[in-house]
Amino acid sequence: MKIKNRLSLYFALITAVILFVALFIIYFAFNSIVRTDFDNRLLDRAKVAAQLYLKADEISSDSLSNVRKRYLRQLTGEVMRFYDNRNAPKFINDNNQHWNDKIINLVRKRHELIFTEGDHQSAGIYYKDNQGDFVILVSAIDIQGNKRLDDLIEIMAVFMITSLALLFFVGRWFAQKSLKPLDDMVQQMQQVRASNLSMRINEGNGKDEISRLAQNFNRLLMHLENAFELQQSFVTNASHELRTPVTSIIGEVEVALHKDRSVQEYDLLLRSVLADAERLKETITGLLELAQVDMNYTQAILSPVAIDELIWEVNDYWTKRIGKGMFTVNILGLPEDPEKLSIPANKALLTIALNNIIGNAYKFSNNKPVQCDLYIDNAKITITITDQGIGIPTAEAQKVFESFYRAGNVASHHGNGIGLYVTHKIISLFNGSITIDAAQPQGTAVKVEFKR
């Protein structure tokens, strides 16, 4: 069953329950009013009958007969009895007891009693007169009241059936209108293929659940697009980057084996092979990092990462590796709320990103000191890593984030152009930004920023 039909059905059922309860209350209230009205009529009838019969000696028989015909018209199934203090019937030529002593005594005790016997409604009063003390009981069937109740049930049934049918179609129209953005989204999703992962669906006004669904689907598409880009980059460039040093090593070894060489020549050959092997190692390391980012990009487990603690861990790592005083951390500002020190991220990936930046800083500055400035406030977290290296040409400051791209002034340094590309992907994964302030040849400042 489609969601719109299911919603319409649920809407109609819920409304039916509410409507049924409301109609039941109305029927119960109307039934109570009708019965109370008829009970009061019976009481009044008993009181009038007492006046007529017990005061009959004060008026003529003709007048009594006229009053009886005028005010005591026969009711459906009517029974009227007068009982004296011995519970014996009086005045009416019918010796049938009709009501037992228990009922008669209860009326005498309470002076006024209303009760129901089957389909009859009954009322009784205790009346004192100069002729004696009497119990007067009247019983009848409220034909008109029952007919009104039956008519009310029919009207309610027709109203409920008509209302439910109307509510179902109105609910279906409302559900169809409400879910139209979802239908449009499904149509747009159906157009997504592996060849057009750059496509994004309309996110609407960004305030309702459907917009949030669209945003999350677009985020998924972005992750898939990046994963495909990483895979394509690996296939396109990895073979070339791996083939070049391997081909160089094989060629140099083949030349060396062609004839005997001197010790100096073998030394030069081994150094050249070592350089190619180191280049191959760097490429493989970069590709492994790239593969790790590719694997975690769409399934990274996010948890709160304290940036200040991470910076000090990175500081300990590079101090041990490069030497004391070679990596300086400056805390420029910290918020009072300790929760503002953390961001949702994957600590392992974030460590790779920072180490790539710091590694490049040392590589292109011949191991000169590197400075890390940390500034955190309620709005953002900013990490700035500054080196004293050769810098990056301004025109190439953004291109270095492309896969396997190397700036024109780093030809004399080993590298594969993967590090900053991986770093950019990791920072973007955690909704951060990375920019480069290149000031060749004074050095380079890489700024990483995470906004709240």
C-alpha cells in the first residue's frame, strides 16, 4: 500500500474513532434527556391522577370524566395503580396487583421513585390525603422518545459513513499534496546514475523533514562521488606513479648487469636505486592513505575529538621525530566552555591530515622549525601551520589540492602529489576548510578551520 493511501486510511480511522466517541456522547446525552423528560411526565401524570381521583368527591362526575379525557390521554402500554396503606389496589376496576409489595414499600419509603422495567419506564409517588395515604404508580412506553432515538441513530450512521468517505478522500488529497515533494524527489533520484553522481536533488526550503532527507541524500551522493573520484584517481594515476620508479629501478639494474662496474659505479647505482625505492615507498604510503580515506569517507565513525589534545599529541610525535624545539605550538585563544574544544570527527583521519601538512612543511623547508597556532572561540576552531620553506606560487595555491598535482617549484624534492589531496578530502569530510597563504620564498601558512 502506498504511503499516501496508508496515511489517508490512518487519518480516516483516527477521525472515525474520535467521531464515534463524540457521537456516542451525543447519543448518550440525548437519550438521558429524552428519558428524563418522559420520567418527569410520568411523575406529573401520577400527581395529576392523585388530584383527580382523590379529590373526585369535590367535583361532579361529568367534570371528572372531562378532565380525565383532556389531561390523562392514554399512553402506549400505560398502567396506573393506586395502592392504599395495605398495598391493595384502589379506584381502578382492576384487581391485578401489577406491582409487588417491595416496589410499593420502596415508593412509600422514598416518597418518589423512578425506575425501568424492560421497555417500560415507571414512576411512583407517595400521596397523603384525607381519604388515606396512597402510593400511585404509573408505567408506559415512550414511543415518541424511542422513535427520536432511532431517528438519531440513523442520522448519526449516515453522517458517520458520509464523513468517513469524505475524510478519506480529503485525507488522500492532503497526503498527496504533502508528499508531492517526496514524489518529486523520487523522480529526481531515479535519474541518478554512476555516470552523473555530480547531480544533486532539490532540497526545498531546508526546514521540513523532506528537505532534511534531500540534504542527507545529497550528502550521500557527495560521498559516493568522492569515493568514485578517489577510485578513478587511483586507477588513472597510480599505475603511472608506480610504474615510473619501478621502470627506473629495472632499467638501472639491467644496465648494471650488462657488464662489470667499478665500486664507485655500483655505489652510484645503488644510491639511484635507493632514491627510486624511497620514491616508490612514498607513493605506496600516499596511495595507502588515499585508500584509507576512500574506505572511511562514506563510513567514518564520528566521535568528539578534543582539538587541543590532538595538537599536543601531534607535537609529541614531531618532537620525537625531528627534535626538541623544532615544532612550536602557540595557544592564541581558548573558550571557557570545554565542550567548545571538540568537534565531531574521526581522530585517526584527522591525525593523518595534520601530519601530511606538517610533513610537507619540514620537507620543503629542509627541516627548519615549524610553528602551529591554535585559536578556538565559540564560533570556530582555527589551526594555522607555518613553515619557512620555499613557498607555493600563488597561481598554484589551490591546484595542490588536486590528486597527484605537484607545484612547479618542487621538482628537486621527492613527492607524489597525494598528501594535500588526501588532507583536503579529510578536512572536507568533517565540514572544515583548508586554505594556503603562499608567500614565496618566505614560507607557507596552511590554515585549517572548522566552524560551529
